[in-house]
Amino acid sequence: MSDYVVELRGLTRSFEQGGVRIDVLRGVNLGIRPGEIVALLGPSGSGKSTLLQAVGLLEGGFGGEIVIAGQSAEKSNSRARTTMRRDHLGFVYQFHHLLPDFDAVENVVLPQLVAGKPRVECEERARQLLAALGLGERLDHRPSQLSGGEQQRVAVARGLANRPKLVLADEPTGNLDEATSEKVLEQFLALVRGEGSAALIATHNERLAQRMDRVVRLHDGLLG
């Protein structure tokens, strides 16, 4: 059995633009252990989002190998990859992408229902996560009734709802002001650690990155 929640072996990704080949990832190697929180640091355009899309099994076109919870994505069919994504991964994006017609609890319940869990259990789990993020009094509020920081906390709860082995976060506080960003990140990291999940968190903020267990830097298509 692998010692890693996720392992990347020689990951590559190239694009054609205007007849020119652009190598975004040029052989990335990375292993993340259970419970480890890793900051993926790099400037805008360095390929951080591309790397997260690869780990999240969100698109094809990658070379190399991605192993999640000991299972190779390249050696799995489409249905198996969908199951891997559902059972092992959670996602938090810069923009919350909450469903506007559903309240906070319902937004966190939905991914659990998709995973086939009983509604009563899903609702209890949603309330627990939202309360841990300071939203115990905002459970029945829809996104339009929540502040930007509150909306992002709901998105964090949704990303952790199915107890993922690995949480992938792409600039999760990048759309918030500095003070709110600090508070949301603090709660996010505390919740991830409390849940025992690992996390790969993309950011361009050096100061925020230093609060995580390890920092890896993406430069010229390689990690250093």
C-alpha cells in the first residue's frame, strides 16, 4: 500500500497556442502523505490550476501517472475515475459556486446525497461542519443572504462533506479582503486538520503559504 494519499510521477501537460507548443507541466513529481497540508506556491500563470485539475481528475491530456489512495488513474476507466473523485477528493475554489436556490445546509447536503448517504446523516454532517466554521446561526440562509466570507465557509464545508482523503483548494481565499481571508483560512486549516484530511492548496501568497505544513513551488513547469 502506498504511503501517500496522492502521488504524481512525471506529470506533464502541454498546449498548442498560435502554432506554438507551451509546456505548462514538464515532469512534476509530488507525494502528499495522509493528514499533510501542502501549499502550492507560484505566480499567476505558473500552472497551479492546471496541476490541481490533473490531481482532481477533472480533465485529460496529461502525461505521466497520478496515483490516488494507491490506485492509478491512468489504469482506471472513466467510471472508476469518477468513483475515485467522489470517494477520495474534495474541492474548494476561489469562487464559491454555491447553488443560489439552496440554503447553506442544503448546499453541503447535496454532494453527500450524490454519494448515496442517508439524508438525515447528511443534514447532521452539514450542520456540524457549518457550526465548526462559525455559521451555526446562518444554516437556513441562501448565498445571497451571506457575506463573501460566509459563502466561502459554506464552500469549505461542502468540500469536506464527504470526508475526503485529499482536499484540493485553488486560491480558496483569493476573492476575499485581507482580514476576511486570514480568518477563513485559519478556520479552513483548523477544520482540515481536525478532519484528518490531507490538502493541496494553491496560492500566490507567501505569507499564507508559510502557515501550512510544507511549501512546494511551481516554476518553469517543475516543482522545487
